[in-house]
Amino acid sequence: MKQVTLFSDGSSLGNPGPGGYCAILRYKDKERIIKGGEPHTTNNRMELRAVIEGLKALKEPCIVDIYSDSNYVVRAINEWLSNWQKKNFKNVKNPDLWREFLEVAAPHKIRAHWVKGHAGHEENERCDTIAKEMAQQYQK
């Protein structure tokens, strides 16, 4: 399996409000940026959307190291998701996106890592900037 790194970040201007996301996929010396946004969303939804869209862009099963500054996303992937599934996502926020995550993550071996936001982590800073730019496109 190919080993891929996925850096991700999400942003919402207001929570809820206009939102944007960015994922940077890296394989060896190649890099691809996936970005987008929504007119009315939350920060957590955009954090998770960044990961989902990054995984969707992969063409074959891979070992994926996800780097995110979202404790919500990292802890859910590493700790909470299996219990959420057992209780069919009862009382869980964003169940639609978590189900989508499970679907797109299924072929891959996923490892999620937390990075401190706004602390000089190059790829996280780039994702943050792009996610905010995407959110600004939805501001009125």
C-alpha cells in the first residue's frame, strides 16, 4: 500500500456561518490541494469535511497519516468512533459526516495525529489560510 500524508483544516466565520476546508495530500514528492466550502456550517463540520474530501481524492487503498489541529476529528477517529457506531450515532453531532467518513475511510489504513494549530506547522498553516479564503467566498 502507498503511504500518503493528509494535512487538513476547516474554518467557519461564525459558528455556524460561512465555512471552508482544505486538505493537502502528499505522496512522495507530489502534492495535491483539495478545497471547498459551504454557505452555512460549523467549524467541526468543515474540519471533518476536509478529511473526507482528502480521502475521496485517493484512487486506491493507502496507509494514510492524517494531521489535523482538530481534537474533535483526531479523538473521534482514534477513540470514539467505534462506540458511536455501536450506538448508531445516537446523540452524536454530525452523524451524516461520520457515516460518510467511515465509507470513504474503509479501504484505507488510517492513523490520525493532532498538531497544535497556529503554532508554525507549515502544512497546517497553509491549510488554515486556504480554508479561511474558501469561507470568505461565502460571506455576504
